Amino acid sequence: MAVALDMTDRVVLVTGGTRGVGRGISDLFLTAGAQVVLCGRNEPEGLPDGMTFVACDVREPEQVDAMVTAITDGHGRLDVVVNNAGGSPAADAATASVRFSASVIGLNLMGPLNVSQRANAVMQGQAEGGAIVNIGSVSALRPSPGTAAYAAAKGGLLSLTTTLAVEWAPKVRVNIVTGGIIATEQSELFYGDEYRQAAIAKTIPAGRFGTPTDIANACLFLASPLASYITGANLVVHGGGEPPRYLDA
């Protein structure tokens, strides 16, 4: 598919951008002409021209500050942030430790807030402002057995998005992309083998799992001038969602 949106000369930060959905987002922005900065804990090998890496744990404000400073020192600006870093292993809410839950909430809620605060400070001083896109989950919109802290954090991220959109307007637009079931290299850990995944896909109205590119397309749109009047929005990308269980009954 040809890229219809031009991000030439834009500087884009994608947290957790080294693999999975994050790498799909990074690759699409690069294809659109942006200078893309990835952050994560481990540097990937063989990054293409126009894509650089900065080590950062987004839960640590000092590391976030150093990362954003490195970006502005190297590129002179920061136009787009995609807060993608997140996730959680499965855990029973009845027995999950306080430390485990705090870590999950720190990564999925406090991390995006840390990055957004520092990025906003830069964007407010730019003539063209900037755009922040948070990556949410349908776990915030329905029960999420096995990932209670993750779902609660994503619910908080949804609320945070709408509030920051008001506080930081008009210079900085803040939106969220709520993803459904997305196929990545870790899909088997969550959804089982290919036969089980095929069975799950049949329950989705679109007839398939989403892809990192599906999420990336939504992010690119929200970061582009086509979305200049869109802020505080939740763009749900889930292929039609999960049909109500009473339909099976």
C-alpha cells in the first residue's frame, strides 16, 4: 500500500519501538519520511537509515528526561510521540504481588505520562506544536481476566488522554489508539497455536487478527495534518470487536 501521508522533516519518538506493534509503527513513519527515534531497553541490530535508538526505561523520569534531551540536541525538535511501550504477563488478581501490579501500572500508565510531560515541554515551544498518540487496549473497555492491573492502567491511560488533550491544547494534540487482538511474534503466548488463533479469528467480525500495520496506519493518521482538528479522541482498531456472548448462547 502506498503511503499517502508525508512526514518528511518530522522527528518521531516511538517508545517500545524495537519489536512487535512498536516496530510496525516505527517502520511506517520511516517510510513516510520521518526521522524516527526508538527507545527501549535493548538496542536492535541493523537499524535502517533514518532510524536511531536511545536506551530508556520510561518508568524512570531521569531516563526520560535524558532521552528527550538527546533527541532535541540531535534533531533540534520533537514533533510526534507514540507511547507504545507497555504490556503485562498474565497474573491472578487474587495473588498478584503489590510490586508486580505497581510495575505493570508504572509501565502502562506512568511511563506514557512521564514521556508525554517531557515531550509537551518541547512541543509547546515549537511553532507547529506537536502530536502525542497513546496506544491503548480493548482491555480498558471490557473485563480482562488475568491482566487486571494492565487493564486498569489502560483505562487510566484513556482518561489521561482526554485530560491532556484539554490541558495542552491548542499546541499539542493528544489522542489514543485502542487496539484489539493484534498478531505479533508473541501471539502464541497469549492466544495459543495457529489452530486456536484461527478459531479466535473467526469470532472477530473482520475475520482476522489485526496487524502492527493496522495500528501504525491509525497512528500515522492521527499524527498527520489530516487530523488537525482531532484531539482527545479514542480511535478503536479492533476489526469490529468481540461479539456479545449471548449470541453464542
